Amino acid sequence: MTKKRERLDKIMVACRERMQEEVSALLGKTITFAEPETKVLSKEDYFSEPAGKSVLAHVQLEGDIEGRGCLIVPIRDAIRIGGTLIMLPDSELESVISEEEYTEELEDSYGEIANIICGSLTTTFEEQYPKSFRLVRTEQEVILPVKVDIDSDEPVPDDTYYLMSTAMALDGTEMGKLQLLVPAVSFGLVEKPQDTEESKEQAAASEDKSTDSEAAVLEEQQAAVIERESAEEAKRAEAIERPEEEGNQAAPAPEPAKKKGVDVKKQKERIDQLLTNCLEKVGEEVGALLGGTLKITPEENTALDKEELLEQAGGKQVLARMDVRGEGEGESYLFVSLKDAIFLGGTLIMLPDAELEEVVRNEEFGEDAEDAYGEIANIIAGVYTAVFEEQYRKALGFVKTGLETIIPIKIDPDSDDVIPRCIYYLNAGTIHYNDQELGRLQMVFPAALLELESLAVSADEEESTPSAEKSAGVDGNGATDSQNGVDAEVLHPATGQQAVQSSVGNVVADTGGNADILLFTDDDAEASALVAFLSGQGYTARILHYKDAITDYLTPAVSLVFLVMREVNEQGFGMAIKLGSSGLQVPLVMAGPAWTRTTVLKAVKYGATDILITPATLEDVVEKLEDNLVKKAA
């Protein structure tokens, strides 16, 4: 099988070169085909991949090899190729491409190109393949790949196929992929489907026995079935007659047929590709609306619970609610930062640059800008609807129903306020408009809507393994540990002033008038309380602020640094990064309220050796001194 596949792959490389020459000669412009990519896959696997409206040309294999295959290209590329052949003016060509007007004339002209491609393939196979056959292009049709009925014989039978894909470019304009599907069994890449055991037995019987013998065998089989059913009936009757001996329990009902499970890995791959297409299309549509170039650089899509979603969302956000329509229900949500919503809305209503800059800076979301941004949110909802309609097997639509400004970190993650508690799937990316980088666009779906809710279960199982527990435990307040420095013993130590005195009494360096503990903070009240505790233990502490020059105070006398945050947020984590890059060589304790698993792991990533939950008690502070000053001594 491997040698046959290798031979076929080499032939496809040679076909590519001939196709380029012959199609370019016909078009009068240079068309290029990239290095072919090949794979063997089922009809279901191929047609379940997200892809937009496409032109499928049926291909018949005739000669020593027979079968049905097809050539598939995106409809816009078929229009571009066909329009180039009939020499449509550039402005008209771009117009019919954008409208996807696949007229009869364009269909005929693209059909001629498909004929050329099949001819190139046939000639190359004649030269390099031992069996003689032709690839003949027959009729063509416009399809939505994910809407194809897998169980039918259209547009090709439900079978295994050899797929060749090659990216196209015409006169420097990048296009999509030309894809060729041919039956894998015809080229010996897979074995022919085997008859069932029952079919084999019947075939053997037909060869070795007469018709009378076949009838006798059939009667014998029927008798065996009747006998088996009678025995089962007798057992059921016996159970009914003696219920007391059976504990008065009825016979268990037969289990219902199980629904075919979703392969979550494949589903994630398909959804991720679809959502990438959505972000690309959003950039095109919104950019065209604004009269500029808008692109969205995708992030990795992730499954998050409500708490994790809100923690990563950022500062003030404009939340657009989107009702789910079609074969789904509930709400999806579009998050864009308040400043970006003002910028996009202000750009749409053509505010002068100076005025736009001022309203963005002052976060003035006026009525006109809000209405304008609402239209942009409508466009985004329409893009997701259109892409899902064309590229997803279920009909899902999204309708914007309202806008509101929220502060995600202020929302209670344990309630159903603002958005329900559930597992979400986040599709996000960074917005770039012309030469300016903006913030993030975050499209949020209930994971169940996309059949991806089991991703969260998988993540939980991974975290619950012994190795994960060792590297990331959780205490009753939600604080976690990590192999990077915060272990279970650090977060759950023994307490007591006597322990501190015995453990660290000989560790703290002589300060010589310098502070031996530094507190960087944006929360003076909590920092002052900590200083009072530290002074009571005999330490000299200094309060500093985020804007202070770090290196001016990191002397050899410093034994410990506290980073005291009013809220556990990105500003505090930014300060942790600055401390780390300053060459900090002493333990760092990050202090703040409402720690979660996610924020603790992030703190550890940015250099924290321990976590302190505020408001802190004397016992809490004593614990941190004990463990972290001992660490430095060691």
C-alpha cells in the first residue's frame, strides 16, 4: 500500500507541472499550483471539513481503472478562472466574484479549464502509470460541502478516497485550493470491502449445495431462532410467575440504542477552521464598511468556564448579546473593549481624527457612536451566520439583540448574572485597523452549542491526575500551587510566631539602615497593615508604588518582596513581570483578594513563590515569612 501511495504522490507532482503549463497557455495569464498535499480519507471526513460554496466537477475514470471522482474549487475561484478565460474587465470580474454570480457563461468557461486539468492528469498517468485509463470531466454543480448527504451516492459514493489538494494563484492573486478526489480502492490504496460472514456462508452454500439444500439450511436456521426465542420467552414467564424469588424486581428494560458519539478532537479541528474563516471574513466585511483595512489575528480557541472567561476578558467591555437561531438555542456574546467600540463606531460616523482620539481617551460612548458600533455588531453577527450556514452541518444563526457596557471582573462568576454559568468556547483575536493595533475581539459560544462541552471534562481529568495535582493543588480559598515554587506545603504551612522566631531568627540580614522587606503596591491601606505586622516582627519594611524605579531599591539587604494588589489583575501581573526582569533574586509573595486557580497559575508563571490572600491576618503574614525567608536561606 505504501509503495502504491508513494507512486501516486509522485505522479501528482508531475501532474501539477503539466497543469500549470496547459492552463496558463489557455488563460493567457500565469496560474500556479503549489506543492500537492495528499491524504486518504472517507467521504464523511472530507465533506465534514468547513468549506464555503464550491463548484464540483464530476470526473469519470474509464479504462483499466474505473470509478467516480470529482474536482472541487471554491466558487469564487471558479468565477475568477472562468472570467479570466472570457476576458471580463477587471472591475466587472471583481463584482461578479464578490456577488458569487456563477452565470451559465462562466460555468461553460470554467468547465473548459476543468477539461484541460483532466486532460493533463490523463496524459501524465499514461506516461507514468502501468494501467491505462482516462479522467473524463462530465457535469458540474454548485455545492455546500457540509450539506452533502454522506449516505447517498451523490455527488460521489460513500467510500474511501485519495485526495490531492494544491493551492492556486492566478497572475499573482492568491486563491483557494484545487482538490481532486478519486476512489482509493481503484488505485489499490485500500482493500476492497469484504463480504460479511453471513454473505460468505450464503455464497459458499450456493456453490456447494442445491436449491433444496439451501432451503433445508434456511429451515434449520429458522428453527434455531424459534427455539432460542421460545427459551427466552420461557425465562421471562418464569420470572413473572416467581416474583418473590427474584426480589419483586422486573426484568431490566433493554438499553436504548446509544447515540453515535462526537469525536471531540475532529470536532474541535472543524470548528477551529470554521471560526478562523469567520474572523477572516469579519475583517473583510467590517473593513469594507469602515473604508479601511481591518484584520484580526486569531488566538488559539479555548474552552473556559464562566469564571475563567471573565478573568481573561480584560477591562471595560461592550457586550453584544446574540440570540442563537436555527438548530440551536440560547445566547452567544461578542466582547470588544469599550475604547475599541468607541473607535470603531466613531470611525464609521467619520469623526475627525482629533475628536475621535479624545472621545476614545475619555471613554465617551455617545449615542451616535453606540448606534454605529451596533451596526458593526450586526455585520459581525451576519458574518458568523453566513459562514455557519455554508460551512457547518447544522443550521445556526446569530442575531444581535442588544448592547451593554460591563466590567467583567465585577461580575459574580458563581451566579447567572449577565451571562449564565456554563462552559464556553472562546474565539478571539487581536484587531488591526490600517496601521493601528487595537484590542481583542472575543466571540463567545456556549460550548454545548458546538458539541465541544467535553473539552472541559477532558481538561478537568488532566488536572486531576497525580502529576497535575502535585504541580497545581488548590486550597479552600481557591489558591493553587505549582512546581515552579508554590507547593502544597507553602500554601498550607504550620502557623505561629514561635515557629518564625526559631526558623528565621538567624536568617534576616543586618539591614544597616536599609529596608529588608519591600512592598510594591497600588493598595496603600493593605500595604500599611502588612508593614505594621512586619514591624511587630522586627523587620524594616518600605512601601513603594508601581511607578517607582525598582532597581533603585533592590539592594543586597532585601530578603523578601511583597507585591500587594488592590485587585488581582493584568496591571499587577505586569508589575510582576517588571520585577522578574529587574534581576530580582529574592522570594516574591503576590498578595491580593479573590484568588482563583487561573490567577494563581498565572502568578507562578510570572515569578511568584507564594500567594497571600488579603485582607491578611498576623498568622497569614507569619506563615509567609517562615516559608519564604527559609527558602532564601536554603
